[in-house]
Amino acid sequence: SENKDSMEVGNMLEEKGLIRDAKMFYIQEMLSDYKGMITEGSYELNTAMTVEEMLATICSSAEATEEIE
């Protein structure tokens, strides 16, 4: 399910020290324009990025696909 995916991503980002709280990431993803758009892949993220910027990066493939259709 998409919920599990964003929670898993949040946990991974928290483990890597990129975000402070996986639950907050999950909530921000659910309330954002990127809800359910997280795509698998390798991404370059850093601690200077906001959650919104991270979401924009990890959802960019889905966004591009959506524009084409």
C-alpha cells in the first residue's frame, strides 16, 4: 500500500540521519501534492534539504510520467 511505502521511506531517511522523525515525514507526504507518488530508485538527498525538497526529488519520476500521459 502507498501508506506503507511512505512510512518505509520515512524510516529509511530517519535511519540515515536525513530527517528527524519518520512519522512526521509520513504525515507531510500524506498532506502534500506528492501523496502516493514516491518512486523506487536511488536519489541524492542531503541534510540541507527540506522534507518538501526530498519529496520533490523522490517523486520526480512519477511526476514526469504523469505529465506525459
